[in-house]
Amino acid sequence: MDKQKVIEAYRRGLITLQECGQILGAEKTQVDDLVRAHHSRRSNPSNSWMMADHY
């Protein structure tokens, strides 16, 4: 299973942190680091974009 999809499932509340670690085969501290790294990559302003609708 794709690591990013597992992390996204955790962030959406579909699985627990423990389940996330079990799927990835990682310990809690490793999963914490992965989630933080994934979040910081998504928060990078150089990769961000915005879409707006105007009626």
C-alpha cells in the first residue's frame, strides 16, 4: 500500500496512529516523523495553489 495514502487515511481519521504504524511496518516514533514530514511537504508555500469561484 502507498505510504502517502496510509498517512492521508490517518490524517482524515479513518485509521488510528497505531494502525498506521502497523500498515507501514513502523514504530510510533517513526510514524510520528513520517506524518510530520508529510504535513510539512504539503504546507510548503512553493507547492501550494489556490482556486476560487466567483459568481
